[in-house]
Amino acid sequence: MSNLPANLRYAASHEWVLDHQDGTLTIGITDHAQQALGDVVFVELPEVGAVLTKGQEFGVIESVKAASDLYSPVNGEVIDVNEALEDSPETVNDSPYDGGWIMKVRIDDAALEDLLDADAYQATLGADD
């Protein structure tokens, strides 16, 4: 069973979102996603300043088993990226909700209403298996 913090929102494409309540969000991939990928060996980070559209590919995560596109769960501007992942991509496996975050985004609107809470996301995982 995957670890799903209740304070986060989730996209069906397996990204998590932490709302800082100030118009900024931190985004990463879920524990379920990192487990499915296996040992992460590379994370392609977006450029700071990039403007993303919900559903748009913003990077790639590669593991020993597969490469997977990363999709933005919201509309917004990238204001920070986790550069530590360039040297230590395995942090995504070790700490997907803390040290393994991927980017921070400034949003213009409250675009979180389409995202899932932990229970709804967990329900989608049963459909994947």
C-alpha cells in the first residue's frame, strides 16, 4: 500500500501537490509512482520561468526499468526546481514527499478543485492494478 499524506492533492497521472496557501505549490511524484518506476536514475527538471498548462509534459523521470513523462497538474509558472535531484535522483525513491519534490509553481487561480484527495487517488490505484 502506498503512502498517501492526507494534506496533499493528487493527479490521476501520479503527481502530488502541496498547497502553501500563498499562491504557490510544491509538486512531485507519488510514492505509488516511484515504487512502480523502481530505482530512479535521472530526473529532467523544467526551466525556472517556464509557464505550464495543466496536462502539459514538463519533464521526464527515468528509472532502471522505464522512462515516464511528468505532467503538470495545474496551470502556473515554475518558480523553483529541486536541483539536488540532478546529482541524487534516487531521492525521489527515498523521500517522494519531502526531499524528492520536483518543482515549485506559482498559480494564478485556485486550480486545485480538479485534483483528488488521498482517498480518491487511492481508489484510482485499484483501477491501475
